[in-house]
Amino acid sequence: MKKYFSFILILFIFLSVTNILKVNGIIYNNFELNVGIFFDPKAREDIALDLNKIKNNGIKWLRIHFSWKEIEEEKGFYNFTLYDYIVNVSRELGLNILGIIGTGTEDYLPDWLKIKGGVDNENYINYLVIFAEKVIQRYKNDIKVWQLENELNHISFFKWMGWRKGNWSDLKVKEILLSLSNLTKKYNLSSVINVIVNNPNWLSFLKKLIEWNVNFEIIGIDYYPNYLDDYDIIPGDPNKGIKIYEEINKAKQFNKKIIITEVGYSTYNEKHSKENQAVFFEKVIIGSILANVTNIFIYRYDDNILSSDIEANFGLIDYFNNPKLAWYKIKELTS
């Protein structure tokens, strides 16, 4: 612990005018910082306005769920209107998209499939592959990188929260990831599998994927060190952001490209303030650069619900569309 805090004290000289980072006398320069942000088009009224704001803030990537529930609301009938629009606007603005495909949580599964048992339906994999191929084939020229499902190393927590239902066995997870990864290879696209590193099982989960011969090129790290830490010695401590450096280095043993697929800090109470959120993201970005990772996706763009719940306050834009301090910090760091 003492070593960690001494490291923090001598860490930061960040010159945002040029891409230069100085740490302990060592200069890190000529890196290309690619900040992305999770964006939910279903929650926004003026997508074009939002995407222009995102671009003008120095953010280069969007991370978007291609919602099964939204696209295939009725079995066998596909409505791509919303996603065609956001893909087209993103193309015009020069924003890249990391697409998320096949998420089987309750908020993304279509009602017709939940009625049939969801993941427990004997045809779940077939339904999933048909849907996913429709999406990937449609957007293959615009979206070159796809995240397969979401945080499948964290199923127990998702079930406890009610976000997943049914039998998410290792066999089912294996079938899902093999099927989705084969689809991305069919269309010569890259695939990401993301793990939440706050769950200590994440390294063993990645080892399972290697044993299962799941074909993916990129490890995505999801990092939430301040989630429900109200009873820590220093609740809401933004300095935890720098420790992403350690998690990245652990992931390097798999010899794959590493990106940060989700990193978030909720401003849901006084201990988790907007000031702390801004400091947290600065520390995360610096820790990532030190570990040679420069693709960082922030969760999320907006607070789309007016609530004091932790899940409702991760946005860089508040419920009333006012930028939080972290929004300006990201602009500063991406200048």
C-alpha cells in the first residue's frame, strides 16, 4: 500500500496540448489517445445533436448495443430504422462504432423470446445466430469491431440483480461465444470479449475461452473500482483509477490486444462527487497510457433516469443535459 501511494505522488505530469506524458522522468509521447463512450440511442431525442457534441469533445468512438429487443420486436421481422440512422450520422461525422451484439440480458431480449423461456429455450442459439448475422451483415462495411455478448464472467451478479434469468451454464456461454465469434470471422471482422475485472474470476474465465478455442482478437477490460464502495476507508476515492494499470498488465499474459471497454464512476451521492468523477477519469486515462493501452471507452454519455440510484448516475451529461466536470476533463485530455 505504501508503495502504491508513493507511486501516485510522483506520477502525474500531463501536458494536454501535445500527446506527452512524463512519469518519473520518462517521456511517453506520440501515442494516439482514442476515447470512446457508451451511447444508448433509445434514450436520446436528438441523436445528431448528441453525436456532434461527442465529436466536438474529442471523442472518436461510440460503443452501442444493437438491441435484439429493439430490432426484432416481432419474431422474424427486423426494424433497423434507429440503427441505420445512428450508423449513417456516425459515418458522416467520422465517428467509429464498436458494436455490441447478442447481449442476453432482460433489457435486450425480445419479449417473444422471453415468453418462450429466453436462454433456456432449446433454440436460443439458433435464434441468436440468425439475429446476429442479420445485424453484422447489414453493418459490416461500417462496423469492423464487434463485442460478443457482455460481461459473461459476471453472470452470478447479473442474476442476483435480476438482469439475467435462466441457466447460464458454462456450456451455454461456450456455445454463444463460439457461435458469435464464428460469425465475425465469416465476415472478416474483429471481435472483443469483455470481462469485468472487479470479479476475481476474470483471469480464469479468459483461460476457459482459450481452452474452448473461442476465436477473438481483443480483450476488453471493464473497470468499476468505486462501485458500492461507500464503506471503504476512503469511499469514492478517485485515485483508484490509476490501478487500471495493474489490471491491464495482468491481461497481457494472453498476448492479445487490450482495450478498456467500460470504465465508469457514478455520481450518486456526496462521497461520489462530480469532482471525483473528473479526477477518476484522468487517472484511468493516465494509467492506461502507462500500460500502452490508448483505446478507452467511458460508461456512459448520459444520465437517462432522474434517480439517486448508482446505476442512474454514470453519465458525463446529467439528466437535464448539463455537462458534468468530467465532460470538460475529457475535452482537456483529448485536446
